[in-house]
Amino acid sequence: MMRTIDLRGRALSPSELLSAVPRASAARAAALDTARELVAAVRRDGEDALRDQATRFDRVEGHALRVPQAHIDEALSGLDGDVRAALDEAIARVRAGSAAQVPEPRDTEIEPGAHVRQRWQPVARAGVYVPGGKAVYPSSVIMNVVPAQVAGVRSIALASPPQRDAAGRVHPTILAVAGLLGINEVYAIGGAGAIGALAYGVESLGLAPVDVVTGPGNNFVASAKRVVAGDVGTDAEAGATEILIAADETADAALVAADLVSQAEHDEQAAAVLVTTSPELASAVESALSEIAVATRHAERVAAALAGPQSAIVLVDDVAAMESFSNAYGPEHLELHVADARVAADRYTNAGAIFVGPATPVSLGDYMAGSNHVLPTGGQSRYASGLGAYTFLRPQQVIEYDAAALAAVADRIVALAEAEALPAHGDAVRARQR
């Protein structure tokens, strides 16, 4: 079901380690050109383009693109009690986890009368995207909206695809969570076009452009973020999900297999990778997968993901090689099933989120850990972070000097201005010394 890659006895560079398990990059590359066309159409033709794309991709026509408040209220009133209790708990936990991501302002006195204040300013308006294709993701509403609210964003628009079997409405559970969080600006639009609509606005819908676009999605959504980047801020390009499990001989094969399947059920392009020092564990995981994968609801999807080139069991010589492989790969989700996992976590530096020990599965982070599940994929965790309150904050420096403090450094400013052949810079300071 999963191929095995044996790297034992080989000293590999980071680039060689990275190429050992290729990602599903061909689909992402093909999606970029399509996403560029779809975004351009929405920017040019607005609502007409969105309706055309809904017909083509969602097979929905004539639906309300701007969701009426009555639909949100109806969805909230019809929400199952157990689901609501779970959502309320998840909201509280993510709110607490996000609060830790908002830095306190600081005032640094360089010298008497010379102050530099560091503050963190929220963007005015955010657009969040919630997917609705192979699965329904009310949890993604929480993961996007709550950090924005914690950061202090005052205006939030939410977009999610219209559902064909619901007469073009957004899925009711997604609408219900929007209602729980006080979001009343919701649009039944999906895919790359939705990202373009949030970024550039659609006047006929009353959709004003946002400052930041966030949220997970398929390759077209991720590619659309790349298209609009520079015109608006974006989070990391969260494409098809990834899990890498680093495990030694102490790991429980059944738990490892269950966690690989849990992520493979997302999408046929999902990456499920096990790197281990133990051939015996690798064999036991293969055996467990043969039973678990065929019995799960989305067995065909799981089988396709596990058999894909982006998934593998990787054998390495020792703990150091296991750490090197993981850090080169830079997974979205990293699980550590190793002895002294808490200590080992410090050596695993490149991951969107790290799940430490056998009682901390990725599923916990998807819903109830208090962490955020919108994370960088495709190796971006080597330089990018997951979504958080900081995604919606801009660090700003506020500088204030009095006349005496400026006078104390005036000659040095003039000297540097002359050295850079920018004498007017110095003149601006001299003008204040008269």
C-alpha cells in the first residue's frame, strides 16, 4: 500500500533528503495558471464571473452569493446540541491559545527624551476562506475567525463554496459557526474565484476588498493566494495536507497507522510519511495499514493517498538521520513517537505544528488542542508559520524625540547624510537647530 524507501547506509545532503519523498507538485503547478485566469475574471467581471464559476465548478445556479442573515440564524437554531457544545469548547480553547500570540507593546527609551515604541496594529479587514469540497470544515471557521478577532480585526468576511445538494447555500454547520462567532458577512463562493473576490472586492455584492486573506483549500485556492499576494496579505499556502511521523522502536504501530490514515482521508494528494529507525516497526505499520485503510469510510481516497508518490515509509540509520530527514522535509504536521519525545522536540525545528508523544495525535490539533490547524504545506514550514493572531497584526514603530534628544545626535546624522551624498537629510536636521 505504501512504498518503502531505504536510506540506511547513505550520507545524504538536505537537498537529497528532500528529494527522497517528492511532493505532489505537478498538480500545484498546473493549478497556478488556472487560478490566475479565475482570479483575473473575477477582478474584471465581478459577480458575473463568480456565477459562471459556480455553474462550472459547483454546479449551482441562481443562488444568493451574499448569504442572507436568515440563513445564518436558521443554521444556528438547527445546530445539533452535542456539536454546538463541541464547537463552543473548541472556540474557547483556540481563543486562549491565540491570546498568547499577541505581543505586548513596548516603549524603549534610547536615552532621555528619545523613545521608540513598538506596537502591534491589527489590519482593518480580513477575508477568511473555508473549504467545502470533499469534507465540511466548521473547525476551519474557528481557526480563521477566532485569531482575527483576538488580534482586534473589526471587519471579517467569510467565503465558502455553495452546496449543490443545499440549493446553493453554504453548508449549514459552517453558517452556524459563523453565527456563533458573530460573523454576518458570509458569501456562498468557492475556489480561486473566492480568493479573488475577497482580495479585490465585488461592488454589486457590497463586498469590499480585504487587507489579508487566510484559510486552507485545494491547490487552486493555494495558487490563488499566490496570485493575489502583494495586493493583499496572505497566510501560508495551505494545500493538500501532510503528516510526517518520526518513530523509533518504542512506537505503537497501530497508533502510527491510524494517524497516517487520519490525514490520508482528506484528499488523494495528501502526503502520509513515516520515517523510522526500526524495520520491525515499519513492517508492523504496513500490516496495520492493510487492515485499517480498507475499513475506513473513505477507503478509496485513503488508498490513493497512501499509494501516491508523496507518501512513503522511510528507513534511516539512527535518530540523528531521522531528525535530519524531518527537518529537510519540513512537514505541515509532525508527530513524534520516540523515546523522550518532549526532549527530542527541540531538535525538530521545521514543522507547521509538532505533536509530542502517543497521546497527542494530529486529530487533537484539528479540533481541540487550542492550537491552530491552518498550517504551511509543501515544505514552507522551513520559513513560514501557521495561522495565528500574528497573521492579522503588523508590527509598527512609533518614534518620538524631543529637541534636546535630536540635538544630541544631529552632528552624526549630518555626517552620515554627507557620506551618503544626501545633504538634504542633514539640512532637515539643521533646520531644527536654529
